[in-house]
Amino acid sequence: MKKKFYITTPIYYPSAKLHIGHAYCTTLTDVFARSKRERGYECYFLTGADEHGLKIEKNAEAAGVTPQAFVDNIVEGFYKLWDLLKITNDDFIRTTQDRHVKVVQDIFSKMLEKGDIYLGEYEGWYCRFCEAFWTDTQVGVDHLCPDCGREVQKAKEEAYFFKTGKYVDSLLKFYDDNPNFLTPVSRKNEMINTFIKPGLDDLCVSRTSFTWGIPVKENPKHVVYVWLDALTNYITALGYGSDHPELFKKYWEDEDTEIIHILGADITRFHAIYWPMFLESLGVRKPDREFVHGLLMMRDSKMSKSKGNVVDPYPLVERYGVDSVRYYLTREINFGSDGSFSPEQFVERVNSDLANSYGNLLNRTISMIGKYFDGIIPEYKGQLTEFDGALEAMIDFTIEQYEKAMDDLKITEAISYVNELVNRANKYIDETTPWVLAKDEAKKAELGSVMNHLARAIYVASRLYHPVLVVASDKAFEQLGLSSEKADYQNIKDKHLLDNLQTVKGSPLFPRLDAAIEVPFIAGLMGSNK
Ligand code: MSP
């Protein structure tokens, strides 16, 4: 496995406040980045804002402010949201920053010089909302945007084009040589059958119809069309083409880095077709993996800023805490498939998995250690009860499966392995009946073994949950008497880790939610993005 990771989210449009769909994408990326770092790998995590384009120009005009003031204000909200969700991005790129603007201009010049970009005239079906041109086949007889379903208009203008034809064969070869590039694999077939086979048009990479963009140096009435501008953020943020290319060398050029883009299904085409082509034109290596996650739906249609059918993550986090929201997003929605946001499922997940299974396991165990051993975790003495071996095997199995699943970006699956361990540990309490063992002095060693095994199962579960439950797992470590150094991932296999630790009784990690009150509360948040 590669030793370093560079992982990115799409850069979000600051055209309106972000909703839970964006929080979903960023949270998943954060979980992956944290899990890598916790396991000792270097991982650089980038997110940002895609600040140019017609839609932003228009929204700013409607708000009576300059586009820059408009995006500055909304991007402030991005920072706050990522802070609230405890997102650990290493950098935040804004496409209006000098470090990006200058390099995009140079990239454009380079492609122009190379003959990969030429000046022509564009006529096509344009979707103003998606800022994308579509072909006749794609818009169909109803002339609807295949992405958002809105009506598209015929549009014509002088524009620069990127010669896609020059790179199609090598793109197909790249797909063949790198079967893991695009996940889920169905996305690759979609790219080939829907876009490449019917004949890929050259891609329009400039606009003259609006001004809020990066001017083309050679012809400043044109601004760089938003996808060439947007996609290159992944390398400009690392210092590509600048006087400080150190991060680019380390996290992009070095073959020992795995480059991973996480993105939503709505923007696969741009990432899986045009981005590798741009990179090839620049003579830069292509990413290793692009993971396409499903979209969060609400009332059967895609949640989106422009439709306004969204859930605002702020009040959710404020009321239920960051862990519950992070957990719901990672565990409930299967990474890779579409999911729907539901208040009932939210409450159910928090209650059953976090309050009843995990929280309760910790609570019961700490109480028993308090009652039977004055709060000191007994030493590990091997497998003293007939059930100890099975629990230990389950712990080993969980670690192994979790790591495998995480490495393969199967985040939902990884977390469900931890849930199973927690369930197994709860069952172990029923099997070993510590309250019966406690009545018989001759069974003291067995009782001690049960407590040690339970403490270790909780430690391992908390360690593996940590990238998701960033607050509660630390509280669990504290209650087990583990310092943060001791709780480190490198100790996960140490059977003696918990020996003789002084536990600390704490409050429940996840108080049970009253569905009768909370379901209507959450339902009330749906649809509001104010
Ligand atoms: N700016 C472009 C991306 C450029 S990346 C070089 C863009 N921005 S966006 O803000 O409209 O959406 C970005 C991403 O947000 C989507 O690809 C997707 O990952 C995520 N989501 C937006 N709506 C979503 C849902 N309803 N559900 C899940 N994710 C969603 O496209």
C-alpha cells in the first residue's frame, strides 16, 4: 500500500449556503483522512470554494454586492460549518486567490501554445444552472438538462475549445490499465456509453457572456470557463506551477502518494473525462482513484441549493452534537449509493447504535468495574472464560476487516464492522453473566477477565469509531483511564493495554432521544436553508 495520501472534496460553489449534502461529502472525506492519519500515514486533505461563474455573478447582482463580497460572505459560512463538523482539512483553496488565478492563466497559455486549445464558435444547449453545454442527444426532445432537469437554451458565442479528440484513446487505455480508477465501477461504463461512445465534443473552456472569471491573458474579453478553472484547484493548491512546488512534489508527483478525489455523482463526467485529459495535456500524472458517492435525496428529488429542498446542518449539529450527525451520514447512507435524509432514521440510528449499543456498553462496563474492582481494570490473564476466545477473535477480525474496508473507501462497511463488535461485546455480557460470577469468590479471576475483555473491546471499538465519533471516542478513552498517547492506534493490538487503569465514571455519551419530540423537530428543519 502507498504511504502517503492526498484526498480532496469537490470545491463547492458559494452561490448559497451549504446543505447537508455537501456536509455529507466533506464528512466522508474527513473520515477517510482521519483514519489514515490515525494509522500513521501522512494524509493531506484539501477542500475549497469554486467562486467564479455566471450563477455567482447573478446572485451577487441580485444581492446588490460585488461578486467578491458575495463569495467572501458565503465562504465565511463554509469555514464555520467545517469547524462545527470538526473537519480536519489541511488547506482551503478559493479559486479567486492569486495562487490559483495566476496558475490557471499559465495553464491556459500552455494549452494554447501546445495547440490543445483553439478559438472557435460554440453553439449548443446551455444549462445556466449547471453552467454546462449539452449535446442534442443529451437534452433529448424536451430540451432538459440531463443533470438538473431544467430547460436548456440554445446558445452561441465565440469561445476557446479544448481538443478532447486528441486524448480519447489514451483516456480509454487509462481506464483499462487502471480498473480501480473510478469507483463504483458502474460509473466507468456510464462514462463510456453515455459520453465517450456517442462522440465526445471538444470542450468549451472560455466564455464571453459574463465577466466573473479568470481572464484569458491572450484575449481578455474571454474568461476561463469554470470547469478548467475549477478542476485545476487540485494542483494549484499544492503549488503546481508556482515558486513553491514542494507540496506538489510530495503529494502529487511522488508515486508513493495515492491521489484520491471524492465527488458526487453529478460531477463525475468532469472529473473522469476532462480532468485526466487536462492533466495529460499538461504532462502531469493522473489521480489514482475517484470515488463517486451517491446523492442525498429529499422527498424523492436531489437536495439542491437551487431547488431549496435542503436540510441545514447547523441546527442539527447544535442540537444533537457533531458525532451524531457525522455518524448518521457515514453509517446510514451507503457510501456509493443514493440515500435519503429521514428524521425517523436519524433518531433511530442515534438511539439504537450510539445510545443503546455503544454508549450503554461503556456505561455498564465502567459501572461494573467500579462495583467489582473499585474502578481498576483487572489485568489481562489470557482466556479465562469459555467466551473470551470468541471475543478476542472478533476483535482481531474487526480490526482486519475495518482496515481493509477503509483502505478500499468502503467507509459505511468499515463502520458497520465496528457496530458488530459492539453488539458482540454486549452479547458477551449476557453470555458471561458477570453479576452471577460476582457472587462467587472463586470466580473472581473469571470476573476480572470479563472486565478486561470488555474494556478492551470498548477501547478497540472507540479507536475504530474515532474518525467518525471524534468527541465521544475521546470521552470513552477518558472513562477507561487511557491517556491519548496510550490510546494511540499503534497500541490497538496490545492485550495488556488496559491493565490496571483507573476508570473514571462519566455521563452517558449519547443520551437517548425522544422520538416523539425529535422527529417533528428535525422534520421542521427540512426545507429551510435560511
Ligand atoms: N463547483 C462544482 C465542483 C467543482 S470540483 C472541481 C460543484 N459544486 S457544488 O457545490 O454544486 O457541488 C459540489 C458537490 O457537493 C457535489 O458533487 C456533491 O459531491 C456534493 N453535493 C451537492 N448536493 C448533494 C446532495 N444532494 N447529496 C450529496 N452530495 C451533494 O459542483
